[in-house]
Amino acid sequence: SQTIHQWPATLVQPVGSPLSLECTVEGTSNPNLYWYRQAAGRGLQLLFYSVGIGQISSEVPQNLSASRPQDRQFILSSKKLLLSDSGFYLCAWSGVSGSSYNEQFFGPGTRLTVL
Amino acid sequence: DQQVKQNSPSLSVQEGRISILNCDYTNSMFDYFLWYKKYPAEGPTFLISISSIKDKNEDGRFTVFLNKSAKHLSLHIVPSQPGDSAVYFCAAAYNYQLIWGAGTKLIIKP
């Protein structure tokens, strides 16, 4: 069965510090991968998605970047965090064909607080 | 411009009664819809989906209805249980992505 891991679960960082959040998927090959952010009391905002190694699409201009160095690894980064980067970050994967194509499966999330 | 809208930020329902969560969309190209349930500090979990070739899909206590002409779908939960208290997101699948509604917080009262 497929599983998705995210770490760390919680993170408190000062403004101006760098960020690296990691997401890995097990049990599937060539998944589509996604990074979302949920701000307090709001819906899910798609930040990045990737359909393959090294292929990243950005949905909104921002202070963040993403990379996919391996097939099942997706990394969210920032060189200098802003207060507005605080939120709940979610990684998700979906299959590329069949019944799993449309469904996205989410990791447990990372709660980031920038002070 | 929000392409998927959940106009009720919250909904309170008595335990044992029916919960009805609504969702509207604007893009007639959307052909697959999903409902997710989310508890605080956790990732959303997939609940039920429906393809545009159907107007109803049922899974246990959960039923999703799709009205294509009205560009409207709804999720019915019957009977509602305390564990159903969560935020429910409606989403439309389009080009590798899910277009999300803002969510409706469902509160089940004992």
C-alpha cells in the first residue's frame, strides 16, 4: 500500500531563516506530487505541483520554491522566511492513471510558525 | 475568481439527523468531483467522489449528488455522528490538479 511521509510535524522558525520541508511517498512510482498551504481558518492553496523529476509548476508567486530530486521525494524550501509564510503545509500525491488519477492522498502536514 | 464555492463556512446538525453540505462550481469543463474530510492539524482524507456521467454516488452513510445543469453538488451524511464533526472540502479535478472550495465546518451536536 502507498504511504506518504512529511517532516517535521511542527516547526518554529525566526523571520529571515531558511526552510526545508521534506515529503516522501512509498509504494508507488512516478506519482504526481503537490505542496499546499492552509492558512488559519482558510481553504487549501496549491503552491507547487510536479509531474516528474525536476519538473515543477508554481501556482502562485511567493517566497517559496520546490524541488523534486528523486521520483518520490518532494522538497519545499525558502531562503528567507517571512511572517506571512506561517501556516499548515501539506504534501499530497496522486496516481498518473486509472482510478487513482484524480484522487489526491495527503500527508500528515507540517505546522510552520514564523516569529 | 473562485471556480469552486462552498458558501456555508459552518453548519450545525443534531446527531442522528441528516447533514447536507453544498458546493457550486463555475467551469463546465469539470468532470470529476471529490469530497474530503479534514480534522484539525491533519491532512485531508478522501471521502467520496462522483464522475459527471453520474448524478449520484453512495458509500455507506455518505451520498454525493451532482446536478450538472445547475453546476451544483451536495454531500449528504445520514445519520450524522459525532465523529463526522470536521471541515469538509469539495474539489473539482482538472489537469492534474484539484480546484478546492474553501471548506465547510460541520459540527454535530449531541
